[in-house]
Amino acid sequence: MDFKKILIAVDNSICSEKAAKTGYEMATKFGAEVALLNIIEPAPATVNPDYTLAPVFMEMYENSEENSHTLLQEISNKYGNGTPTTYLTSLDTATHGIIQQAEEWAAELIVIGTHGRGGLYHFLMGSVAEHVARKAACPVLIVPNKD
């Protein structure tokens, strides 16, 4: 396999740092470009009586978008080593956002970390990485959060 476009999904966690490190290492080996993706999960919107979104929601989103861009830059600076990187931020649910952005960017591989939650939480909520692996059109590399 020869991957030229690798999408790395990250959040502000240790497991996504491991995924970013692995994704960039693969990009270096394959001479691939990288898209770093951060999903901003939507908060329940407060709707004004005239059916417009409350200004607080819009301000929260703008702050989240700024924080997302900062996170993506930090990860790229830490692991990128000059690898061509595109920053993607999406307001969406994690699974849908990752799959949609991978398709739009034409990713050939998705790299994602897993929190490694088990038990009742996993039974009730499932795993974002697991859902992405099932629904993605391209291969998915799941990087475990283990030493």
C-alpha cells in the first residue's frame, strides 16, 4: 500500500497525540501529505423566539474554532517535521465529521486514536474509532492508548 493523503483525527487528548505521532511517521515513510482534523461537537443550541441562534452559541463556536486551529498548529509543529499539512475543523458529531471530511479531502488512510474505554460506557456509547472503521470508505488505522 502506498498512501499519499493521510487524515489524522485529533482532539485534546493523549491518545490523539499518539495517533498524530504515528500518522506523521507514516506520512514521512510514504512521502504523503497530512490533513489534521479536529471536530467541534455541537452544543445544544439556544434558539431565540425569532428562531435565530443565540449570540452565546455563535461566540462559543468562534472560540472553539480558534482553540481548534491552535491545537492543530501545536500538533503539526510537534510531530510534522515539515510534512505538508492541511488543517481541517468541522462542527459535527465525531464519527460523521471524520468520515465526511475524509471523503471531501479524498483521504487514502484515516489515523485515529482510541481512548480504550470499556465496560458499560463502551456498551452504551460505542467507540468513535470503531464507528469510523466500520463506515469509512478507506482504510482506518486505530492507534491504541497503551504504553
